Amino acid sequence: MMTARVLDYAEWDRLPEELDPLLMDLKPGQSRVCVIEDNGEIVARVILMSVLMAECLWVAPERRRTRVGLKLLNLMKRTARSLGYQRVRTASISEDVTKLMCNPRIRAEAIPALTFVMQVGE
């Protein structure tokens, strides 16, 4: 018999595959694991989570390719840590931001995925 339910935190270790590193920071009070079970076996899952998202990075054109972007990102990292986060998600649609994210000092890792915004209300 198939059932759809939210998995209790105590059961998260039942998930059928290892979770990616970002998901290891899930906060039980702010995250939910929705599963489909068939006779008690988890056959599908989706995770609703709160993540810190950094967006709208902008540096004045005359200041690009200077240390301004690195300084801004270092401040952003300190601020994220002060909020209790170990990781921040971001996206890039510009070559300049992509190059900045690829700087080894930034310690960012590209996630091979398309990003979508899904409407859940009316």
C-alpha cells in the first residue's frame, strides 16, 4: 500500500541515498522530508528546507576586477556565520560573477543543476 507523509526527524536516517553536503545542514525545525512509501519502503522523497541564499551581487563597473568583490563576499560569509549558517547558496548569470565564484579563495563549489522557482499558491 502506498502512502504519502512527512518523515519524522527520527526517521531521516531511513532515506535511501546519501544526501548532498548542503542538505547535511538541515535544521529539523525548519525542514521537512516528504516521502512516498510502498509497504514501508521509501520510494520517493523531496526535501523542503530553509537555506540562506545570496543574490543580487553587484559591484560598480569601475571597481570590477579589484578586491572589492572579495571584500564583499568575505563580509557576506562572516554575516552568514553570525546567523548560524555554514553554507550559502548563490547563482550566477554573469561571466564576472562566475569568475569571482571560481576564485579558490572564495571556496565555492558549482552545483550542476538548473534552478527553478515553483509557484505553490494561487
